Amino acid sequence: MKNQELCEHLKSLTKVTVGDGHVCEECIKHNGKWVHLRTCQTCGVTLCCDDSPETHMTKHYHAEGHPVVASAEVGEHWLWCYVDEAFVEYNA
């Protein structure tokens, strides 16, 4: 991760996990469509972003309280903390 001020949630990460299925697990169940994907750094579920109609990852955060997600998009290497509204890029 780049040398910058990180919130405690981002500091506590020891490994970044990114889903490799390239699908939103909830959209698949309900025949939905997604725009971009995010992987929860607490449980590893991959869900759609806020630009997607169902915003499954934000719903997951509100339901489960898991604070940090990583972009699951090819070529993107960043993390977002919902709690602290903190963004950081990292080296893959």
C-alpha cells in the first residue's frame, strides 16, 4: 500500500483478497446485472458496486458491518473503507 495515512481498518489488513469469478454472487441468484465488482475483505464475497442497480456490496456492508472492500476489476488495485470513507491504492 502507498505510504499515506490509513484508517485502522485498512492498517489491519495483512492480505488483499479479490474474487476471481468476475460475477456478482447476488445478481446471479436474482438474474440481475452489475457494472463493477468489489470483494469484501472480511468474508471474501464478491458483489456489485454502487453504480450497479442493486448496490449489493453496500447492502452487504450495512447488513454485516464488514468495513473494507477491494476492487475486483482487472487492473484496479484499491481498497475502500466504508466506516472511515477512506480510499487507498496498493501494489498488486
